[in-house]
Amino acid sequence: MGWERFHLPEPVREVRHAAASCLARLDDDVLDAHCRSASPHAAMQAIASRLEQGSAWIVRAAERDGNWHSSAAGGHRNISAWPLWLGSECQRREKPLLYLMRSESIAGLRAVLAETASQGIFCNDAEAFSSRWPKSVQPALPLWLSAIADGTPYDPASGAEILAILRAALHALYIDGEPGFVYFSAHADDGDARALSASDGQHAFKGMYRVAPLQASTASVRLLGAGKALSQVRHAAELLQQDWDVASEIWSCPSYTRLARDAYAAERWHTLHPRSEKSSAHLQACLAGSASPVLAVTGYAQNIASQIGGFVPARFVALGADSHRWGAGTASAQWIAAMALKALGDEGTIPLCRAEEALKRYRLV
């Protein structure tokens, strides 16, 4: 066995060193505090400015249409990745890539991926600007992202989430050497100023973490929310408690797609190894121990949340921008509450007439 096999190739060592440098720059109390009170869009801008001064390639393609000269002070501005990827192989791989983009279509995203050989961390800030589409992207875009195996999409609810997930993504892609890319959507609504523990941050990267535990009650539901929909989920939990005496356990789910893929992979492994000891996917580990109905809410079309339905060990309801024909965008808190009551009624936990009362009370019919 040759001695060279005990050494990492030079480009791998360089990119790992650069990624470690990036992670060190992001391990900062001031940045943590800023991201806790910032929107995902503002947090990503702060993260990019911090990494721009260190060992990362930063592309600010989203600023082509804006005043890109006025972004963070210092350093030059890359508005395309073509100069990087037309360079040498060593140059391509020596630093992590953070690409800030703005596109509402699959065509725009595919063009960006072509520039970068589908490697890196991408942040689409289209949701921070008004559009006729739910979450300001064409409905086909999240469906396409959920269907391609080499990219993992995230829809963070807060600046704290986007910082925690990005740290984990840097480690996974550039230190552990996992293939593919990570995609973020970034809205401009402020977060809830909640700090994430190290455990919560890792669980957010895996797809979900618990925001509020379940309180003792005769009737309860589990509410899952992604991105801006999490605020509606929180409001729905308040309505359920105040108006109907129904308790809620709240989960933030930055990536329904990752949860579904992880659960499918675990199921397939057990199918191929029937005599081996079974282990739960992250989704099932989080939702084990309770039979309460699960409602998964997204600002995209409801089929994005529906991805996890086959792996949820309880009654399951998916809600999205297309769930209520009188609504616009994310399902409202009132609609979420009414559907939670219907799920409990269908199980016989509460009288089914409660759901009808809620529809009338909240003027949803």
C-alpha cells in the first residue's frame, strides 16, 4: 500500500481548511444575536458579508438588478460564477461557494446550477419581493427541487434557522464531502428572536425540530410549519387553545423534502434487510410516542407537505397555499385550526360538529 493513500488530495485538504475557516467566522455571538432578530433574507446577507471577508466564494447574482455597489463594504463583488468554474479544477474546489440569486422559475435556477456544476449553497431571495405566485416562485419550482436527488431544499422560518442550517450544510458539503447542493428560500419577515440550541440546529438540518412541547389535554394535535407558514401555525395553536380547549405541539419543518427522502431511504433499507434491527428515520423519531393527528403546513402547494404523509404514524393532513380556495398564499391560522378540529372529529376525539362551528365562526364558508 502506497504512503500517498494515507494523505488527502491537495484540493480536498484546501477546501476542508477553507470550510473550517468559514465555520469559525460564523461562530460569533454578535452574528448569532443579529440573526435571531433578523429575517432569513437579512440574515443571509449578514452571513454572506461575514464570509466575504474570509475563505469563501460569494456570488451576489441577486444584486444584478439592484444597487449591488451598495452591499456590504469591502471586497469585490462577484455577480456570476462563470469566472470561477471556467478556471482550473484546483481553483474550483479550493473554497466553499455561497450563491445569492433571485429567480422565480426552474429555468433561472437551472442556469445557476449550470454555472456551478450543481455544487454549493444557493439562496433564492425571490420571496422577499412581491409576485403573483405563492412564495413568489412558480409552483413547478419547489416540485422540481423535491424531485431531483442532488439538491436539498430548505424553507427556513427565521434568521436563526438559516444560520444553523447553513453551518451544518458547510460541514456536510465541504468537510464531510457529501455531493450535491443545498438550496434556501429566504423571506423578508422577521423571525421570532428564538435562539436555537446546538441540538435544534442539527435537527433543523435534518428537516424538523420541536418549537413548543405538547401540554396535557383531553384533545391534542401536532402542528408542523415551514418558512412563513410557521407563524400561522403558532397563531392556529393559540386559537385552538383559547377557543376550543385543544392543545398543540408545534414543530418547525425547514425541509419536508429531506424528511421524506430520509424516511424513504430508511424504509427501503429495512425492506432489503428484513432481519436487521429497525431504526427510525428522523421524522418518525420526532413523531413517535403519540397518536395525535399531524397537520403539516407549507406556503407552497400542499403536495410539498404531502411528501411526508406516507411515513407519519398517525392521521395526517397536508395544508398549503392551494388548500382553501378563498385564501391567498399560506393557509390562514383560522383554516389550520378548523382542519385540526376536523381531524380530531374524524377520529372521534371531539364531536365532528366542532369543525363546522369553527368554519362558521371564522367565516371560512
